[in-house]
Amino acid sequence: MKRKLPQEGICCLILFLILQQFSLAQGTGFRGIIINELNYKPVAEVNVKVSGTNTGTFTDKKGQFSLPITTLPSTILISCIGYENARYTIREFQGKPVELHIRPVIYNLKEVEVSSVKHTVIYQDRSYSVLDYELMDDNLLLTVFRTALKRSELLLLTRSGDTLSVSDPPELPPDKLYKDFLSNVHYYSKSAFTWQCYYDIDKRSLGFLDPVPADTLEKHVKPFLFRISNRLYFQEKIADGFGTKLGYYSRDKGKTYIKTCLYEKKISEYFDDQRFYLGWNGLTGAYNALDSGEIGSPSEFDFSISVTEGGAYGKNEIRAQRFEFYNMIFPLIKMNSDSLAFFNFGNDIIEILDRNGKTKRTVPISFHHEVSVKSRSKKINSLETSGWRWGTKILTDGSDQDIYTTFIRNGMVKINKIDLLTGKTGDGTVLPFPFPEKIRIYKGEAYFLCKESGYGENWKLVKCRL
């Protein structure tokens, strides 16, 4: 026997279905803000539209917009006069506005580039993506590939982007390019073999020496930083990364150490912290373990290893930065045939050394200390001075003695030249694209890889005048 639904129930059911359909039709309000990726300022009057629908809107004076989206994932299309079209796929709703970046159009007029910053795209292709690159002599060697790594090529370009040679790799699939301390460039395949690359000017083609196992190559060349006369300089970690030893190899003296640097204060602070936390948690044997001199596993302070593998990469940023500063790299840079620059961050100085490790003079530095900005409005309104955090990298110009360091903020990178007489840094140059990879400096220009806007996951090679 069938039971009839009460009249009130039918009305409620109909009302529920109507409200549900209305809710789906209205969708969820997706909020965003359109940002100029070069100067990080909001862009007004930008057309934002949901792909495949007539739903669209424009950004206000602050670059903000709100858009009803009924299904996920959805693609939104962004267009504005003077900017390249962009598209973003929305996979989830967030409670706060999402920043979406668009790039100003670059106009080429008789080979003269007109843009808001002085930069040039060396290589960009919709079909090919750049896997890796290296400066080889005065040219650029690139590994490019299509959809799969098995469809790869090696390109030798001038620094202005003209093609000198196109070659098939000696073995597929490719892995990376590597430049050793003698400036030789090596091609790595996934099979862990390497080939040294060279350019035959007469034949106008790339050539490759006989293959060498990768571990053999790295064993013989990776320990060394640079060569001065008949000396091969090296650097070794000690005390689980809290110290370093500098030295060189030579035929007449063999292995010779010239300087030892140990961050005793930082080690003491680390031990004090561990005693407190282990003692607070009532762990027996904590003091004995610490008094034995065991600082901890090297991977605990290795920022190239993920947290899941026991390293530090991916930990809370504040904690990670604290330990990264305590366990900082000790860059040793060749200035000329008679002088070395040793960055002693623990003591806030650069030590200018002679070839034998004797200190000739010291230069005070402070750029490596993070500058905190409490006000978000000040961070936005003072782009050049606020919100930048030291990027921990020391870069050298491959053609002269200039030395640079990096600062980062929201994916953008700023490169500042270091004055080795005063220890101060200049105003710096902000690279025009976010999240640049593999930054190299040569003849006053910064080279880097970045993703192409609107071309999926393709990577391009760009250079920027500093």
C-alpha cells in the first residue's frame, strides 16, 4: 500500500529543490585580485570571464573582482589592453582573495625591445621547453625537449639568441647540464653517464668527448671551487656544517689546509636549546648525549632534503630560516690571482684573504639579516625596501670580479651587487618574472629560467641587464 506524502512535505520538498537549483545557479563567489607581475601593483579595468559561459566582470580600482562559479574545476580567462591574455584553472574556493598575475605586452620594433624592464627572452617556444642551460665560453648551451624527454635537442646560441648549432644529445633521455670549476660543460643522461661538450668552429657543430660515469666525474671535479695557478682550492664541512675548512691541492705540497672557521657561539646556542627542550620533556640521558659532542644528524640541517626524508626542507619557515642562518654556507670566492673573499656570516664580516689564507682586511656586512616589516600596507607601498628577505645566495659574475647576493619576496627575486670595500649593497634589480630558476650572471647580465605565461609548463630562458 503506497503512502501519500503530506501536502506540507510536498511543499517543503519543492522549496528545497528550488533553493538547491538557485544555489547552483548562483554558484560560489570566487574573489581575486589581478596583479602586474613586473611591478606587483594591482591592475584596474581587467576583463575576467568564466570560460565557456557568459559570466564575467571587471576589476575595480584596487584590481579586485568577485565572480560566481558554479562548478569546479573552472577556467577563468583574463584580458586587458596592454597585457598578455592569461588563463587560470580554479580547483578550490578559498576564503580570501587569490592573487592572479598578468604580464605587460612586450613590443618588438625593429629588433628594439620596449618593455618596463630591460630584459630579453633568449629562447621561447610553444612546442619546446628548456630543461637546462649553461654558459659555455661566450655562448649559451641549452637542453630543450618536447612533451617527452626522448624528443630532446641540444642548442648552442649566442648570448643574443642567434642559433650556432643544433644537435641530438649523445644519449637519451637527458638529465641536466653541469659546468665544472674549469668552465667545462658536461651533458648528463639519465643513465648516469656524462659527455664533455665542445663547439667545433670549423664544422659549426657540437662535439662530445668519450662518456664518463657521473660518479667518476664528480669525484674528480666537484670537490674543487676554482684554480689559481697550480693550486686547486676546495672547501670541507666540519662539525656537521657548523664549520668549514679551506685549503688547496698542489703537486709540490699535496693537500694543504689554509683556514678553519667554526661557529662556536652557534654550536653553544644549539646545545643550550637542546638541553632545555630535552630536559623539559624529561628525557633521560639527554645531557650525556649532548656532552658527547654529537650535534645531530647532518640531514637535520640539510635544506635540500625534505621533511619526510629527515631533512629541513618544508619545515616552518621561521624555524627553517633560523637554522639555515645558524648552519649557513661559507662562500669562498676567487677575486683575482692574489685574493679570495671569504663570507663569514657568523661574525658578520667578509674576510679578504691572500692565496695562503692570511687575512688582509675585513669588511663588515649586515645585508644577511632579515628585515621584518610589520605593516602589510608599507610592504605594498614600499616595494623596493620593504618585505624583502635575504635569499642566502652569493653569485659571481663569470667575466669579472663582481659579486652579488639575492633577496626574495612573494616569488620575486632582487639581485644586489656587493661593494667589497664597504660591505654595502646597491639598490638592486628585480627580475621581471616570478620564481626564476638557475640564476647565472655574466658580463653584467643575469640569465635565468622561468615558466611561460599561457604556454602550460614550458620553460623559457631570459636575460636581464643589472
